Amino acid sequence: MSDGPDRGIERRAFVKSALAIGGASALAACLDRGGGDADVPTGSPDARPERQHAWNDALARDDHGNVVEPTHRLLLLLDYEGEGTPRAAEREQVERALATLEEAYAWSHEGLLSTMAYAPAYFERFDADLPESVDLPAPEALASFEDPTLDTPDALLYLASDHAHVLLAAEQALTGEQDTLNGLSVAHTFDGVLSVAERRTGFKGDGTPAENQDANGVPTSQPVPEDAPLYMGFKSGYEKTQPPEARVTIQTGPFAGGTTQHASHMRLNLEQWYEQDDREARVGKMFCPYHAENDVVEGTGDNLGTDAGMDKAKPAAAAAATDGVVGHNQKMVDVREDGRPIILRRDFDSTDGGHAGLHFVSFQRAIDDFVATREAMNATALAADSPVGQRTNNGILQYMDVTSRGNYLVPPRSKRALPTPRGDA
């Protein structure tokens, strides 16, 4: 990793490898390639929104007005190191460590965006229960054909930036391995309070999957389109296929201003996706048969503007009964509210484990909103009525296997440091 540019690795592929490996040597090599923090703006904790998940105003926009998510992502699954319930001094330590990141880097895709969340397992150590205003069940398999590992860390820190070295440096600072961060002295860390149980990494953006095709599950005979933002070749996250951040925000109770988070990993079968199906079939399964038959989707789908155009699609039930194909986006129409979805997706591709995959990260007011969305994606009843049958024509289900699931509460920023179930001190 530190042999320099003569290794012949494309820079962004190198950066992906450094982020996936992690550690001080990977950070040093990444800085050597990328030029350091010179162009990364500093920030101020006081300038952060109370809603941790309020990223949209800090993100860039494309020509249509859709948000452009940060290129690089890091999920840190954290274990609480203490006995019993957290102490006030530990809360202060965690808060100051997180505030250090915010002072070092601007709240921006060019700096660092984050959410700090807590799992049901964390809250089980308390005598009190979470309030009724918080829907946070333990994770579970959500289909008969799933057998995921159910995550049981105490916390999940989600970091995102256009600069991979920012994520590596932030991780090193939190774990006590970095003395300075973008010119700021690091005085507070997670050391002795929270430890990293697992790290998950990935990327998203035009061309990034094509630059990361050296993974298992990606066909060599049919490469990923060069400009695709995701492995499956199509754009996602259209403005009108995402809810407003207010829709996924908890409205009442001690965690008002917070949200819930689901994080799962899906192993992708891109060999089957690209080699079994031609482009028309892929468009039909990702969007709907109408789009495939009428050449609605150009390239990766950027021509659709801010909407996937499901107003032209048949109802999913009608498509299952007559076409034998139900598109993924077509099924999602059934769980929209006021024409918009009820979960906010901030997912990204990955080569964790050496295999092409997707880390599906979503924010929603209640985990039940995610479950309802997943049930619509499963479309079990529709598939049973189909002339072809379940998982053979049912959107994109057959091309992915869920390997892990986890549920979390994202408190408002003022309560993000080792909260109690009642959100008090």
C-alpha cells in the first residue's frame, strides 16, 4: 500500500483499498497519494443541525436538483467497554470526541458527515424502557429466503466524505491513534469507553463501481457501465423517490428530532444480473416493464430527472398478473405517502469480504416503516400470482442475498453521547 504510484493502481481504486484496510499505514499511504488535508475545510460544532441525519443541505446537487451523496463511506460498529450503565464522565468523553471531529472538518460532503446511533442491545442494560414514541425492535430476518447475521453491537457510527483519508483520519483519532486532525490537536477519544467491533466500508458515485470491478461476483465478460453510480448499473436516489428529512424524523417524546436507522448488507450476484439478462430485461426488473418496452431509461437513468417515472407503470398487482415481471421501483409505489417513500436511503456499494455488495442504510421515523417497505419489495403475494413465480421475475430480489441486519436509534445531536432510554442525563 505504501510503495507509491509505480504500483500501477488507479488512484481511486487505491483509495478504496486503503479505506477498506484501515489503520495508520493505510492512512499514511492514502495521504501520500492524495495530498493531505490542505483542501478540506474546518468546521465548528456549533454550526451543526440538531438532527444528526440532516445531511441534505450539506450535500451537492446534480443538474436536476437531486442530492449527490459523498463518495466514501465508513460504518464503525462499536462495543461499550464499561460495566453496567454508562457514567456521566464517559458521556462527556464521547461527546467531546465527536465534537473534535466536527471542529476538525466542516459539516459538508467536502468535510465530514456523520450519525451516531444505538442498538436495542445497548438499551437492554438499563432498567427503563424506551418511550412509546421510539419504535426500535431487535433486527430479524424479513423474508423466508433470508438467513442474515443479526448485528448486536452497542452503537453504530456512520461517517461519509468525498475524501477517503478524512474517514481514515477520523477513525484513527477516535481510537487514540492520531494526535492531530486537520491541524487540530486531538484531546478526546473513545479509548476505554467504546471500541471498534467491526468496520464496513464502501463507495458511491458515477464511475466508482466500474473502478472497483476486481471483486468476486462481477462478470469479466459484461463489465459494469463506466458511468454507473451503483453496481447494478442504474441511478437511484431521485429527489422524488426520497422522502423529506422531516418525514423520517421522530416528532414527539424525549428523542424528538432523532430518527431510526436500519443497516444491512447484501451480497450481489452481478454475474447473473449482467450475463443472464439483457439491458431490456434489467430495465424491466429495476424500474418496470413499461420503461423497458418503451426505452424510457437512457444509460444509467439520469435522463429521468428527479423521478423514476412510475406514474406510467401499471399497478404492481396488474403487472404480476399480466406481464410476469414486476419492477423493483414499481413495487415501491405501494408504500408511498403523499407520492414519496417513507424511508430515506443512504446506501452504498462495497467490496467488503472481496465480493461485490451493497450496504443498505436507511433512516425512517419508525423501524416498522422499513419493514413495510421491505415487505413491498418481497411482494410475496404478487409473486405467487405471477405466471413465472417468486424470485424469478420479482424485481431484483434474486440478485441479492442479505447477509446481515441491524436496527438503531439515532438520537438528536444533543443526546447522541451514550443516551439513557428516557433521554435524560
